Amino acid sequence: MLRVFNYSILFLALFITIGLFRGAEAGENTAYPVVIKHALGTTTIPKKPVRVATVAWANHEVPLALGIVPVGFAAANFGDDNGDGLLPWVDAKLKELGADKPVLFDEGDGIDFEAVAATQPDVILAAYSGLSQSDYDTLSQIAPVVAYPESAWATDWRDMIRLNSAGLGMAAEGDALIEKIEAEIAATVAEHPELKDKTAMFVTHLDATNLSVVNFYTENDTRVKFFADLGLKSPRSVREATKPGQFAASVSAERVDAFDDVDIVVSYGSQPLLDAVRAHLLLSRMPAVHKDALVMLGRDPVGTAANPTPLSIPWVLKDYVALLGAAVNKSQ
């Protein structure tokens, strides 16, 4: 029996090794040129890129997840606790790959085209971004650019992986990464059946000194799209208040009764803001607020990863889902 068991282990190890070899081989065997159509045009990548640069939020996480260290990417401007320009899951991945910190682009005032050009990239990944046509045209003078498929800042995490991995000549590996993340999400959500079919509203921000308006993300925003991955639904009230193409909408607090179909509310803020919402004459009438079914996110990793990305999802998934589950339990 021991000998049979050992042979089984040997066979399994050999199978995994062959699978990994074939995965790497698939990337090498991509037919070039690769042609990618997107909202800003059509990009042709003539040969497999070696030097990869990314701009905007989180695009660098796709090559990193696939084992490629970009020559440069945007510095983190939200959730960076120690000020090194790296979010914790990115820092951890760089260490796992044994890589030094690449060039970080300061995008506080927009894309730093000169800094991007200085890294001499073969391709620039920007599947999740807000590139203007002018931005795209300028970047395209540096290297082929992979832009968003339809609208600025509307690319969900799956399409971010699909487009950026295609730009790397690693479409098959990108699909495998999506399947892996989906399996992790499914396993975590299975531990929280209370989330199924509950409605969630993501409020963009609240001002404790002026709570006369409720600003919220629409179904076009990636944070709200992620709710569906977690078994949550978008309330009818939010859908009806959304105009085509909108990523955020606003409703006067005087119309807060429209949100009676919201089970939980997710937003950014600290305890003083939460106290102000609870004490507000109108907002306190929302069932979710009255029942304290609120999730207030800070500038910590969980708050940052509410906007899901390839590396952040496995990093904070359990914590984020647990917060949502606790809020749902209060809404009962």
C-alpha cells in the first residue's frame, strides 16, 4: 500500500509539473501579431513584450499575478499605509518573485508620459483606467497600449485580466487566473449563505457637515459589480436612480424613503461620520441605517480592496465578506 501511495504522489507531482510547463509553453506559443480592440481604437502587438509598463490603478497586478515584474507602474495613492507607493499585496508579490521595487509613476497630476517613456516599454497596459483619447494617442507613441473595452473606469476585474493578459501574449494564463480567483470567491461566499440575494448599496462618500445629499455608486462601478460575485443584489431603488453610462448618482436626503429596499449600506468613513449618519433626522430613517446594517471602510487594505483587483481579492476577501455578512445579520 505504501509503494502504491508513493507512486500516486510521484504521478501527481509529474502531472502538475507538466501542467505548469504547458501553461508556460502556451504563453510562448501565442501567435503574433496580437490584435486587441478597445474603446479607444485597435492595438497591434507585433511580438511578445519583454518590458511591460502599466498606468492607472492596479493594471500592474495582472503581470505580477502571472509572474512578470513590470518595468514601471503607478504608485499607490490610496491605502498605502507606509508611503512606499506599494499596496501590501503588491509588496508581498514582489518579494515572492524576488524582485526589487520597479519604477513608480507619480500620477497625482495625471499620467507622467516622460517617466513611462523612460522605462522603454514594449507594451503599456491600461485596461482599467480613465485614459482620454489624447492620453491614449500620446502613450501609443511610446508603445502599443491596451485600453479599456467600453467606458473609462468601468472594467471589472475579469476583463482587466482578460485584456491585460492578452496584451502580454498570455490569454490562456489569464483565463486560468480568473478561474482560480472565482474558485476562491465561491469557497468564501459558501461560508456566508446569509449574503445570498440581499441588497447592498455602496455610498461614495458622506460629508458629516452636510448630509443633505446621498451620493452612491451605480451598477456600472466595479465596487458594485463585485457585490454580484458575493451573492448580493443591487436594490431596485439604486437601479432606477441610475442613468445610462453613470458611475455615480445622487439623491436628496429628503427622498431617502426610496431606499427602503436596501438591506445593507457600504461606504467610506470613520466613527464620527457613522455617528452623524445615525443621528441625522432623514438618513436615520433608512432601514439599513436604523438597524445599523452598515459597513464603514477606512483607508486600510480592506477599504482599498473593495474595488477588486487580481491580487487584492485573495488578500482581503475573507475579511471583506465577513464585514458584509455581519451587516446582513443586523438587517434581519
